[in-house]
Amino acid sequence: MPRPRRSTQSTTLSPGQATYVLERLVADRRISTGEIYRYLSDVNREISSLEERLNSLRGVTGGSYARPSSGGAAPAAGRRGRRRGRPPGRPRGSGAAAAGAAPAAEGAKRRRGRPPGGGKKAGGGKRSALTPEQLASRQLQGRYLGLIRQIPANKRAQYQKTAKEKGREAAIKEMQGALGK
């Protein structure tokens, strides 16, 4: 039988305490940022459903209920133009274009990450094939890096010096000897 929880502290948190708890939960991987944003979107949905319920009740009374004119919450549909499920963030139009930079072309979308084209050159042409010398050099560099990472940091300098003076092949042979490979 589970034990009932003792409530020694009040369950209300200050905004600073709530932020701290959320940061710790995310750091301890007990909750993800996606779940936090899902809960935040649930707040907007709950506000919307409450407003719909109030409007239906107002409709039942025939509109005779006078709404208080205090500065209450704005309707969820008009809040900064957000869609449902979209996490809160910067309002639209507050990016570089609004800060005085040249606006993007009409209808053009800003993209993040790599430009489209999958690694093609900037000119749009095909990537040139590797020469056999380039391929051999890259393979040698890969072997050199794979071995140097196994050497303790305080001993790497001597192998780097060998690679500069005698070449990577000589440095690889020395490292293989030192590592017993």
C-alpha cells in the first residue's frame, strides 16, 4: 500500500523557484523541453476552452451579462499570432529584417543550416572527383589521427614534430611502435 505524501511545504513556488526546478528537471533528463512546450500549449488550449464555455453561457443568458472592463487576458486566438502547438518565442517580424537589415525578397523563406544542393559547389556544378593522390593523403591522415588520439596529450608533441620533419608515414611507424601495434 503506498504511503500518503506529507506536505511539509506549500505547493506554490515563486517564479524564480519554478524556473530553477524546471532547469534541474531538464538537466536531470526527467522532463524534456518538448514536454514543457506541450504543457504551455495546453494552457492556451485550456484558456480557449474556458472562453468558449463562457461565450456559450453568455449566449444562454441572452447577452445580458455585462463583462467586466478590467484589463484581463486577451483571447487566445489573438495572442501574438501564434498557432496552436507552436512554442512561445520571439514574435514574428522581430528578426534581422525588423532591426534595420535589408529585408528578404518578397515571398522568399529564410532557411537555417546548409543551403540546398547536398554538398555541391557554390556555383552549382558537380563536385570534382578525388585524385588517387588526394585519396591516399586523406587515408594516411585518417590513420595518423586515429593513432595520435591514442597517445597521451603530453607525448603528442614529439610525434607531431616527427610528422612535420620526416612525414606522416614516419610518425605513424613511431606511434605504432609505441602503442605495440
